[in-house]
Amino acid sequence: MVLQPTFPMNPSYDEIVKANSMRGNEIKKTPLIHSPTFSDITESDLYLKAEFRQRTGSFKIRGAYYKIKLLSDEEKKRGVVAASAGNHAQGVAFASALEKIPCTIVMPKNASPAKVSATRGYGANVILEGVNYDESSSKAKEIAKQTGATIIHAFDDPQIIAAQGVIGLEILEQLPDVDEVYLPIGGGGLAAGTLIAIKEKNPNIKIVGVQSSSFPSMYDSLKNDSLTESGGERTIADGISVKMPGEKTFSVIRELIDDIVLVDDSEITKAMFLLMERMKFVVEPAGAASLAYLISKKPAPGKKVVAVLAGGNVDMYLLGQIVDKGLATMGRLLVISMELPDRPGIFKEIVDEIALANVNIVEVFHDRLTSKVHAGSVTVTLSLETQGKEQADKLIEKLKEKNIQFSLLT
């Protein structure tokens, strides 16, 4: 049963409609793309809301643009400051450049180099401070106090929430008979705005928030019925790695959301890999969280479902790892290591078995020198491309039958 709000929503539905009317040409109405492939995988009728195609590569530009548009002339003179791991940073920097106002962005020291570079590219003064959003936010507040700049909060601001809620209006327009919507939650701005927009028109549409199991702050806050600081483990989903939800976002989400669920990095990695391979979509870890849950748990069989793909700003080094890990997870990349007598012809028997299995050798690494390798021996590490887990398992059995000693690295 859907809980109806017991207090006036902040922002109101009317504020979301206003944000929609003020977005101009800079903010796109992103496509809602039906995916037969992911419909089959998730056992639902699945549509992908492609926010990774938004300007600056993320939905975050929506809130930043609207908030900065509404600043007074005096506030614009003093400039703005924001804290962000990357996507909000780029949105604020881009919107500030449009308005020609000073902009300072505080980003964690471990922020993606690609996101730092892009933010500077939009003309912002970037300061690296802290190791997560919360520590960067403290520095941003300090700068605002010293300079008089306006803080553009990443999520806990009524106008930011309202502009993110336009995504909900678009979903209803593009797919009026949607049954369920799944979206990522970090601080909660996207979820809060979308909830207000959709529940106002149809409270029977189920909305589920998806968090990283490493930063389950909104999940724990709902469980405890009060704001709860939670998380801090390492995760690839930096865009939703928020230890403490916002007060405003929590109040809305507590009243209106149907459920919050968790995914881990391995599930996100698989979703990112499948998006690249099957759809040719490059989606960042936080942006793929909702689809990751749908793939791993299949929670809505037969339902008409929307998964919000919130952003596409991926570090190129991480992207390479995602491809390798995705292949390994699906049994299509097999890495094996073996120690062999260092004499001619010893490797031929192994290569013959690999060839008979119709498996491709991608890379070979020989090690004779490290201290772990016995004198007169060589360690050979093979990266093998297979057609899938079944073929990989058959090759492993053949090697065992030949009494070839090896260890699996994937």
C-alpha cells in the first residue's frame, strides 16, 4: 500500500512543473528506450531512461541549471561553490559557465581524473579536498562562509530536487502505463523529485530506490526511521557513495518510496558490461545500479518497468577493468597459471589442448626470475578467450585429465 504524504511536499509538484518549463534548450528530454535484450534477461518489459545522454553526461545538470537560473543578480556576482564526486560538479560548472558567474568545485582527492578534467574544462576552479563527498562538502561550506558564494547542494535543496523530478514527468509522458520505476539513490535528490512527480499523478506506480551495499545510508535511515550515517567501504559506484542522506530528501523518500534495495560492485560490473556489449551504452557504475538490481534479482516478472540510467561519466582505466571483469564473470575470460619444467616442447601439450577446445589464447606471460619460481622452472600465465562458462569448464576438465597442474586466477 502506498503511503500518502502527511505534510506538504517540499518541493511541491508545481515547482517540478516550473522547473520543466524553465529548462530551455540546454537540458534534454532524454529518450526512454525499450530493450528486448534486457526484457528477456530481467523477465520484465523493460525500458531504459537514458540520462547518461544528458548534457555533461548525467541527470545532475538538471538541478544545477535550474538552481543557478533562479539566483539573484547579487548572488550571481558572489559566485557559487559546490561539493561533488564528479557529476554534480560538471553540472554546476556548465551551468555557471552559461551564466558567466564564478564557480568553485570541491572534489574528493580520489575523484575520477576524467571528471576532474571535465569540470575544469567547463571553467570551474577545482579544489581537491577529502576522500569522499562528506569531507568535500565540509570544505565547500567553509569556502562559502569565507567568500559569500552560494552553495549549490548536490541533493538536499528543494529547487535541485524539483529539477531532478522532471525525469518523473518525462517517464509518465513517455510511458503512461508504467508499472514500476527503479532508480539509484545516493543523497536522494533524484529519488525524491521523481517520487513527487510520479506519485502526484499515479500513486499506484511502484518506485524502488537502489543503493550500493557499501554506502546503504538511505536504506539504513529508513530502517531506523531516522537519518543514519552509514557506509564507507570501497565501491566503484562513487556517484552514490554518500554516508549521510539529506534531511529534505529523506523526509520525502520516507513518505513516498515503496522500497529501497542494495546491490554490490560485482552486480554493477555485470550490468555495465552487458550495457556495453548488448546496447553499446557506456554507463557509469552509479548510473547502472538500478539495472544491476533488475538483472540480479528479477523482481518484476511480467511488469512494465523503467530503469533510470543516471550517468555515463566513466574513468577510462576503470572501463578497461569492467570489460575484463565482465568477461571473467561470464566465463568468457579464463586466466590460468602453471609452473612447468623449463625445457623445449613442454608447453606444446597444453597449447594443443587449448586449440582442440577451440579456445583463443589472448595473452601469454612467462616468468623465470621472481623468487616464487623454482630454479629450472617457468611460470606461465595464460589469458584465454572462451565462448562462455560451459566451454571454459570443458577446457578445465581436459587439463585435469592430462594431469596438467594449474591454478585459476579468474
